[in-house]
Amino acid sequence: MKEAKGSVFKFGDNVDTDVIIPARYLNTTDPKELAAHCMEDIDKTFIQNVKEGDIIVANKNFGCGSSREHAPIAIKAAGVSCVIAETFARIFYRNSINIGLPIVECEEAAKEIQNGDKVSVNFDTGIITDETTGKTYQGQAFPEFMQKIIDREGLVNYINAKQ
């Protein structure tokens, strides 16, 4: 399977779906439009600075709040290749896998990795490498069926490919 590699945007605890994509933009399902407003209420410069492949690292309970699928769609459409957190809200976790956004739980990495660090994530092994510090962390590897869903860019594509 593939690997994610990019610069880190670091956030704290309880980053909720209203911050990831503010409710005032939920009148669209267009991924590009959602991406244009991703994280703007917590980091006004996020969308101007994020580059294809970059990684979000956060602390506890990332993606809490409403069950809107718009949140992981906005993150993925903004070019983020992976989200690492201590823990994820369960509905955000499921929605992320459903749309093919790789997410990895790893408490130690979430606490130690800093904003701007260069990080790579091997989805087969779950190994997270902070290339800035040289430190590695053991994150939760994806089970094979989840890897296939992510490889197909989401659950719907995965199901359609099986038919």
C-alpha cells in the first residue's frame, strides 16, 4: 500500500466538525468548495498554506461534533494525505474511511510531533516517522479491507469495483 508524506499542521484537543468545515458552508457538497473553507475558523491561513500530501496531527477526539461527512471530504479535498490523532470521534473515523481519507491513531506521535515537521506514514505497518526529528512511532495499521477501501478512494468505489 501507499505511504503519506508531508508537512504537519498541528491542532489540539476536540477539533470538531464545525471547525473543520463551518456550518455556513454546508449548502454545498462540492469537494473543491468545501476544501476552500477547510479549517478556516481555527487557522485562517490553512487553505493558503496546505499542500498536496500534507498531514494533520491533532490530540484527543478529532472530528467530534455533528456526523457530517463534509468534514473528512473537506480535509481530503484540501490535499491532506492523512490525519494522525490520539483519538478520533467514532463517526468521523467511519466517515473518513468511507470517503477514503487515511487516519491513524497514535497517542505518542500526536503528542510529540510539532507543527511544520516533515512526517511520513506507512499504512501497511502503521509506522509514523517524524523525518524532522528522526523519531518513529507505532501507529495503528489499517486492516487489509480498510486499505482496499482507502486505495479505491472510498467505500462506494470499493463496492462498485467488486461488482
